[in-house]
Amino acid sequence: MALYAPFPNKKYSIIYADPPWDYRGQLQHTCGGKDSGGAVRHYPTVPVSEMETWDIAAISEQNSLLFMWTSSPHLDQAIRLGKAWGFKWATVAFVWDKQRVNPGSYTMSQCELCLVFKRGRIPQPRGARNIRQLVQTKRTRHSEKPDVVRKRIEQMFPHQSKIELFARKQTSGWDTWGLEAQ
């Protein structure tokens, strides 16, 4: 955690995270075999065992939700991490169809998952309850998530305090924490 600033001295009902998953230095390759990079080329990755020690519960309200991005190869680790952070696994909140494929070991990969975990009860008051799970928007720069997901979370929980962990940019109405969110 020495690389990161301390967490804010505040509690949040909505925590939105895109952890810096460690692929053990593995690079991604295009269909033609060219190196298209990998997480390690864009930001410092962190082993799950280290992230599990981070006290996310200290910044979480008694009734809060954790929305966490994961790629399919890290699904089991994401569920383990959410539990280590003091949350219970709930469901898949969003499935992002990136509209571009990457080669995978089993199938062509083009979707990413945003999981939701719960601590206590679902924060009240609730906003919209008719938010769609499927997000279809083209992938942009490495690891950048679609703004529409943040907007959908805001529609569901318009009055709650929100923080984005590992944020890449400042967003109105959200506190941010991470190396790129200065």
C-alpha cells in the first residue's frame, strides 16, 4: 500500500473499484501475434494477497455496496477480494460488451464483468430499479471503463456518498482515490 496514498477519512455507501489485477507480467496479444501490451505496461499491478490486507471496511458505511470490475480470469480472486474487504457476494451488476475481441485461451474474449457485493443492507433511499445489466460500448484506452456504468450507479443510488477506487479521472459527485486520480 506504500505506493498509494492513505484512504480518505470518510465513509461511503457506494464503492466503485477497478483493482490493478496482477497478471504475473503476462502481456496481451492480438490475433496476429503482436504484443498489444498488458496491465503491467500501464500501471503498477498488485497481487490479490496484498489487496486483501487493505482496510476497505474502514471507508465503508454499515450499509454499503461495492461495485468491482474483474476480467474473467480473475473472477474467483474478485469474489475472494470482495469478501476480504468485508462484503458479501451478491451478483453480477454489469456485463460490458467491449465490442472488440481479444484472443483467449478458450474463447474470444470481449466482455468484462462488474460484480456487486453488499455490506449490511442495500443503501436507502433507492433510486431507479430498472437499470440494465448489459453495457454495449466500444473499448477505449487500456483499462478505462465506460462512463455509462458510473452513471447507471448514480441513477440507482443518487443520494449516497460515492468513491471510485483506482480512479483514472475526477468525476463530479464522486470522491476518487488512486495513482491517476490526482
